[in-house]
Amino acid sequence: RQGGEKTKYILVQGGEYYLDRSRFEIDVDVFESSLANAYTAPGIESIRWYEQAVTIYEGEYLNNLLYYDWVIPERRRLQAAYLNALSELAGCYASQGQFDQAILLLDKSIQMDSLNEDSYCDVMRYYAEQGDIAAMVQQYQKLEDVLRDELNLQPSAIGQQLYRHLLSQLKRD
């Protein structure tokens, strides 16, 4: 309260305490606002909003609160929103032929959620679009290794079918 009313960040009204949001930005609010704008923005404009959202996300929500169960669902929700934003932005880049940029984003996604088969499949598609058969095969092998090591499973039938299709398509070209 030093300096009078101008420096108050916590206000009281009717016995309730709340933050004076006009004095600062909350990163979660900016992240969610950027995503909302990305979902509704037309075409290329959505890329700018997705880029802002993925730049703002800096990791696990309130990661210093280790023993508070109430924060876990919010962490999961925000992480899922971030992973979705990475995927959507990668798709935007890929639709413009910027496959390297799309692959970099999906690599970030795979680092956070190594069991998300869809991300691996998208990376395989983008390598196939570039005609890079070695990188596409290597990506599939990474998927096989992770699923086998972590879950003792093989890629899904859809993932296997996609791999075979891309492989045969690249071998024909």
C-alpha cells in the first residue's frame, strides 16, 4: 500500500478480495485469449494468434505447487490446450508448405507427450511431403520404440497403415 491507492493490486469490495486486473496481465488469460482468437481468426491471421499462444506457454502451470491436488486438472487442461495449439499451428504451416517449421512444432509436442501417435503420424506425413523417406522411416521407428518401451504395444492399425501407404508412395516416386 505504499504510495497510496495507485499501487494497490488487491482490492476489497463487499468483503471480497480480488486482483485489480487493470494493473497487470495474467499469462494464463493471455494464453487463453490468444487461443480463442486463433480459433475464430480467418486463415493466415490465426497463425499469428497460435504463435502468440505457444510462445506464452512456458511449462507446467504453477509448477512450484507440488502438493496441491486442486492445481492438477488445470495443469492438464492447459497442457492439452498447448499441445492442441502446437498441432493446429503445425497444420497451418504445413498447409503453406512450411514443413520444416511444422515438424519443429510437432517435435516439441512429442517431447511433452511422447505417446501421442497422431503427432508422429503428422511428422511422417510432412517428411513424406518433402520426399525424405529416411526421416519418415526414422520417425516411425521412434514411434514403435516408444510404444513398445512404454506400453508394450505396437502402433495402431491406422498408424501402421499410414506408414505402409507413405512408404509405398515414396518408393514409387
